[in-house]
Amino acid sequence: MPNKPLSKEKERFIEQLGERGLIETIVTKFNANVNRQIVTVGAGEDDCAVIDVDSARGGRKYLVVTTDTVQESTHLPKGISPFQIGWTAAAVNLSDIAAMGAHPFAFTVAMGIPAHTETSFMEEVVEGIEKCASAYHTAVVGGDVTRSKEVILTGTCFGFADRPVRRAGAEIGDLVCVTGSLGNAALGMNLIKRDREIKVPMKVEEIAKKALFQPLPRIQEGIALADSGLVTSMIDISDGLALSLAELAKSSGVGFEIYEDKVPVLSEELRTAETFDLSSIGVERRALAFYGGDYELLFTIDIDANGLKRISETINMSVIGKVTPHEAGIYFKKGEEKEKIELVGYQHF
Amino acid sequence: MPNKPLSKEKERFIEQLGERGLIETIVTKFNANVNRQIVTVGAGEDDCAVIDVDSARGGRKYLVVTTDTVQESTHLPKGISPFQIGWTAAAVNLSDIAAMGAHPFAFTVAMGIPAHTETSFMEEVVEGIEKCASAYHTAVVGGDVTRSKEVILTGTCFGFADRPVRRAGAEIGDLVCVTGSLGNAALGMNLIKRDREIKVPMKVEEIAKKALFQPLPRIQEGIALADSGLVTSMIDISDGLALSLAELAKSSGVGFEIYEDKVPVLSEELRTAETFDLSSIGVERRALAFYGGDYELLFTIDIDANGLKRISETINMSVIGKVTPHEAGIYFKKGEEKEKIELVGYQHF
């Protein structure tokens, strides 16, 4: 390849590029699209990033903050691209901001990278972080790079909200709802685990894997729900519907009755492309909904026909059940059958 | 040990305690001393922490943010205790806040922990984080726990400032100053590396190791310097004096002339306890100052006899040189000898 520039050859691995070279590359990318009215000092420009509070907050009362890590060995599915690794690191944090109904504005990311990582891999990770953040009007204002044994990305995301929606607040009689659809990422995961054994239409595989590899945090939905004033509690579904229901039940001191047939499993795009039989890959609808990874929002709303109509005109959502007394526990109802929901979901330890 | 409760026995390792058990332990510790006027939703209480902006900012204009990782294999010296690991994770971040002259108020920490870690180890790490943060009036408002191959702690720290002091701003003729003293942590590092070969007084070893294992971020000094209005540039000395001088020179577009004899090497406590000969352990004064780890502040001030007097009455500081034109580079001067300072310091890659 005579046209490949020598400098690229020399810096194929980040250990050759050096920490300072690496940081310069990253900083240039992160600062390219930053709003300088808000971010007066950006990533890599000083000891700290500096944000003009009044420009950033838009009059909102509360600063909300969350931090979340994604890591090669435990969080990242096989086949994910470097761009999607970066995207995911931003998306999981933005999803927590969405779950408060807050407006995100800034993000920092600490990257642990093995020394033999290719420079192009890092560039794509950084591109993924930046693209996800900027898709949600969020500036990447800071970071840190260290040498580690595996790829590990810790993001911290900041938002502003006037009425942050808590996990506590659901009242008996409220409706239980979710945004979008569940199980898309879980289908992707199933396809990856068994990719040599089963055949599904190419289109199905493509959509399901994208849901798994590049989740979409529900920022606009979270904001619309908070602004409606009708939402009594909210959480994101990062580790599956069952675990999120359990968290909400615990925080609000309530129980839930969920109508199995109402749970929106698989997106319309997947359902219409679905010319295969789920059971042929050994997957139940309910198992899909229970797996997580779609980063939809689970929320409860005050029962009010007008309010419900207003919200459902604004965002893609489904009513899946109702809030019951705490003593009743969490039940999944299919016709007349009632089954207590077991608490399954991902735990790191 | 018949009195040791069974439950403790059962939960000796965090993999036995489980993620939720671990998080509950951590959250209880972090939320114990939080000011609820400021932190309306604390660590582990919801998808995000929620901070009342106006209570937190005290009328200050800018939010400053930094993120920094400490990691077993690359950042932590041999012999450091779990408490001190936690302390260090908070201190390195607070030091960046200090370098802007900002008031810290909140901290989040993502902890990567091997599954076989003892519960008591984690409790001490968490204790160290909390004690360091609260020593500087900073609330630990959020976190994340994941299973990783080694102990890796990523902190993100938030502060407010009215006039954040930048790295850029030093003017030719300004005085170059440092807070406190340098080389204490470096002496500790030397003692650890050669602990079987050399003898130093117990007191010296104790002080030097404490400087290395439990650094003190210069928050009050940073605030006093920013408030003085006389400081033209500032940075913390995390990776040694030479590297911090180089960064400041680059950002401000200036050079430095440093008087070797004026650089305060070793604290008064160490110097008065120093009944041993540094050269016996093969360490030069200059090498100590160049190593870093003390997290002192390096800053430049407008030359003004009254201002200098006022600042030096408030904080423990030394004038170590003056700002020169950029073309002059960075020189270390000892009597009539001038030596160009090489850029040495820690790089991760």
C-alpha cells in the first residue's frame, strides 16, 4: 500500500501514539461541535471543564447527575463495533437522565484502554461517544485516558430538570406504562448466542442487533412525560422489565398487575418483518421482555382519560398494567391466569 | 472466634454479598452526612442524583467538572491501604477542582472491583472516599459498581467558581509560585521501592508514605488564590513540577526561569525530621521535585509587592521563579548555571 502515509503506519497502536497524542486526537473530536456559550472551557483544555450555569440550565431548578460503566468482559455483546461501544457508553448514561425527565447537557468519559489497542479502534469509540452525545444535544466536556487490562468506559452525565420524576410516587390505581417496545435487544442477544444454529430473515437480524448494539435513550419521551405533570414515577428498563418493576414497587411501596398481552414485545418494524417463529429459537415473548437492553422507560401515570390521551399523542407508549397495593406483589396476568413475577435481571456480582 | 456473627462469615467476599447488598452498604455510608438542602436525591436513591442548583452554587457563575481514574496496576503504590485507595480516588479529582480555584460540592465514583474482593476491603475503600470528600465539604452523590479484573475507581467531581483560574494567562514578568512543598510523595515512593536496602528514621518514613498514600488536595489554597484576583494562571502538580511547568508554558505561551534553591523540596516536618542523607538513598532534590504526587498547586501571580504579601499571609506558598518569553524555554537556575528542563513525568501510554 504505497499511498498509506508513514505517520499512520507508525501510530497504528495507541501505545505508539502516546498519551498526549491520543488525548489531542480525542479532544479535537469532542470539542468540534460544542456550544461555546455554554461550555466556556471544553475537554482537555484545562484542569476542569467550565460550564456557564445560567446558559446551560435554561431556568431549571435541579442539576441531575448519573454515572455508569460499560466494560468489555461484562457489558459488551459479541460483534459490537468500536463506534457502538462508544455510543453505548453515552447511551446508558443518557438513559438515566431520561428516566428523571431531565434535559442532558454535558458528559464526561473516563476510558481505560489496553496499550496494544489500535488507534483506529479508539478513534471509532470516540466517534461513537461524540455522535450519541450530540444526537441528544449533550457536549462531551471532559475525560481521562488510562491504560487498563480491558476496554472500560465510565461515563458521567449531567442534566437539568424542573420536576425530576422519582422512582417513588406511584399510587394505587395509577396506570403502568412503557415507552416504545421491549425485547428487541434481547432478540439480538439470542441471535448472537446461537448465530450458527438458527436462521432468521436478514432484516430481522439487522434490526435486532442494532437495538442491542446501539440503544436509543428516551430523552425526548422522558422530558415530555415529566412536562405532562401526570407521571407519578419513572425508571429506565436497563436490566429488564421484571427488575425495573421490582425497583419501582420497592421505591413507591406498591404492587403491580401487568397484562401480558399488553406488553409491547418487539418493535413494529420487527413484528412486521417477523416471518419466523420465535419459539424456533427457543425464546418466549415474556423472556424477551424480561431481558432488558432496550433502555425504554417504565412509568406510572395518574389515571385520567384526557391526560392519557394527551401523552399518547405525543410519544410512542403502551399501558401495560395497573398499580396495586404493595402486599399484592407483582403479578403478570394472562387471561384469568395470574403468575407472580420472579425477580430476574442482570447483577454484576 | 465464637462472637463473630454468622452473617459476616457468610458475606466475606463481595460476590457473596451480591450487587444489591454491596450497593446498600455503600449508599448508607455515602448518604450519612449529606446536606439535604443541596442534595435532594442522593447516591443510590434514584436513576440520578438531584442537586438544588441555587443552594449548591452560592451565587457562583460557573460549574466546573473533572474526571480522573485511579487503578491498581498503574496508579497505586505498593503498601497503600484500602482506605487510602478510596481517599486517593477522591483527592486526585478534588485537586483538579482546586487548580481552578473552585468550591467543590459533589462527587460521583464508579468502582470496578474483582469478584473475590473481601467485603471489608470495599468498606474501607468506601470509607476513604467518603472521608476525603467530606473533609472538603463535598457530597458523594452517586456511583456505580461493576465487576472488573482489578480495582479501578473513576471519580467525577463538580464545583462552582466565579472566576475559574485557567492554565492560560501567565504574563512575562509574573512570579512563579507553588503551594506547600514538593517531593514528599516522591520520597515515600523511593522508600517503598528500596525498603529492604535503606534505613531512614521511622518518623521520616511515616510522613513520606502518608504524603504518597493520602495526598491533600489544596482546595482552600486554590479558592484563596482565585479570590485574590492576582493569580494569572494555575495548574495542579499531579505528575511532577517539570510536566506542570511545561503545560502552563504551553497554555500561556510563555517560558519559565526557576531558581532551584527556591523550590521547596520536602515539608518542614520532613526537613526537621531529616537526620538522614538523601543522597544515601540515591535521590536528588531535583528528582524529588520532578516526580509529583503531592498535588500542590503551581501558579503565576501579577508582580505586586502588596498582593504577594497578602497571599503569602493567607496560604503556605513559595516564589520559585519568574515568567519569561516563550522562546526562552523552561530553565532551572542554580547560581549562575542554567539548565534546560527536560519534560519528564508520568505518561500512561
